[in-house]
Amino acid sequence: MPDDKKLFKVTIDNITIEVEPGTSILNAARKIGGDVAPPAMCYYSKLKGSGGKCRTCLVEVSQGSTADPRPMPKLVASCRTNVMDGMVVKNITSEKVIDARNGVVEFLLINHPLDCPICDQAGECDLQDLSYEHGTEGTRFEFVRRTFEKHDLGPYIQLHMTRCILCYRCVFAADQLTDKRQHGILDRGDHSEIATYIKQSLDHDFIGNVIDVCPVGALTDKTFRFKNRVWFLKPQDAHRDCPRCAGKVRLWTRGEEVFRVTARRDQWGEVEDWICNECRFEKKKASDWVIEGPTLISRHSVISAGHYVGMKMPREPLPEVMGGRKPKLLMDIHSVSEVNDPNIDLSKIEGPAHSTDFVNKG
Ligand code: SF4
Ligand code: FES
């Protein structure tokens, strides 16, 4: 009997793991976690057919497989390339990859407006994060940026076409979550745009999910527009008995006030359970919900700046990537000054912490 369970060994950034045949390099890297996982602006594990559009997930394959150890001649999109047994991949350990990623980010920003100061997505925008890591200060683009005729998508969803990076996620989400096609991408090249063609509004019960899958601020929630900055809000997990969806959501609150409702997202920023429009847009009172508690936030998120509880430390694979060596810190204040008391639990301090909380009494 053939051994169906044979796993493939793949080494990514010097860390070897075993994965099932058919796993993409991106998903294998996500199993390792941390910075080893390439950024993904168009791939979305819950949307069939997604990926292969944005090129932010490029990696270098320095050994194709044990059977054919030749390197792949060009960088490959990790979301669309499956692992082979004995494959060796470089992501953050490859200068070529970093260089290409800088180029991809420059390309994505060619037509993207500098809207972050007024964009509702600021603070939770994948493109903003990528630009901080890979962007340059200036632009070499000398032409006028794209402009579009305004499309009204109805009472709930605001489209800013100039911010769209044409990742197709919203198109896949609308196609796969609704029973009739809602919108698509019209035209070719730099004329391409998200549109309903005859300018209808998007009005299916689950269409609000396109807001959550959009990696930039091209699709935002009209009921939340300009109301607050996400880093001033406190995300809390909550649920309600909903006849249409699982009713498991994230409430973004300030004091007692619920500013917006979104789906819960996993560590890769992907929606865990799709939610219906009623939960998202109509239930804006704390009394509509059973609040479970503060959302666990990755410490890399700007949103964790606004509250002191529920910080989840992501896996830090850098020492493993560097063969056991720790990254050199300019100054590790924790070991040098020893001002921090390791027994202080920030979640137990009422309100913001003060210096007196950290006096090391030990
Ligand atoms: S609107 Fe957002 S989700 Fe849709 S294609 Fe543009 S960037 Fe992607
Ligand atoms: S995430 Fe792979 S090409 Fe966009």
C-alpha cells in the first residue's frame, strides 16, 4: 500500500519543517511563523483562487528538491508555488528577495495616494505596514496618478478606487459568499477598476465582508467613516445569537460606545468567521452583545498601543534563522538598566502604567 502520509521536508530561512504534499511555500512558512512568513496582499486562505496577483510574497528557491537540487532561476510567488521534498527556500535571508520586495512596494505605491492621515484603514493597513518595512521616502513616478469617477456602492460600503491595489480579494469574497455576482474588475491595465458596471449598490446580507478582506482602505465601513482612529479604540471579542451568521465578532469600543463591528481575524489578518450585515452595521450598542473580553493583540500592532491587556507575543524565529545567534540589539534596556520588574503584569494595572509601577523592588 502506498504511504499516503509521506510528508515533505522543506527548509525555509534555515528552519526545517515537515508539511503535507500540496502545501504552498507560504503556508509552510506560516507554520514556522514570525518574519519567516512572507507578506501576502492578495492571497487569502479562505478564498478559493486567491493569490498570484500582488507579488509581495516572492521568495528565492535555492534548491528545488532532493531529486532535482537545481535552484529555481527566478524568484517565485510563494502563495502559488507548492513545496517539494528537500526544497530549500530563502525569504528574509535572501538579499534578492528583499530587493524585489522593495521594488514591488514601490510599484504598488505608484498610484496609491498618500491618504494615511485621513484614511480609516490607517493603523491596520497591510500596505502601510509594508511601506514602513520596504518603502522609500520619495517616489520616482513623475506622472499624474490615476483618478476615477466616483461609484456609490450603497449605504454601507465606501469605495476609494484610487487606493485599490487590484488584489481581487473582494471580488472572490463577493462571488463566494453571495448567491449572485455583485461586482468585478472592469477594464485592463491602469484603467482597471472595481465596479458594479451599472452602478448598483452592493446589497447582499454578507457583502460587508468585502471590507474586512480589503488589505488597504479602498473599501471601508460607511457607518464608521472618520469617526475614530483604530488605535484609540479597544477591540473586544463579543457574540450574539444571530440567525444568519455565527455572530462572533470584534467590537471596537471607546468607553461604553461601540464605534464599529468587524469579523474576528487570525494572526495573518484573515477573517475567522464571516459575519452578516446586520451584526456589522446595525448592532452598535454594547447591550446587543455578550462581551467575552479584550481581544488578544499581536505586539507588532499599533492597536496594542491603546490598551494594556491581552498582548499576545508572536513566535520570534530570528535566533533560529540565525543559527542560534541572538540578533544584536543596540541596547537591551531590560538587561542593562534592570529597571523593569519582570513580575509586573500590565493587565492588572488600572489605567496607564507609571514609572512607579516599575521600580524594581527585588
Ligand atoms: S477594493 Fe480592496 S479587496 Fe478589492 S481589489 Fe481593491 S484592494 Fe483588493
Ligand atoms: S500573496 Fe502571493 S502574489 Fe499576492
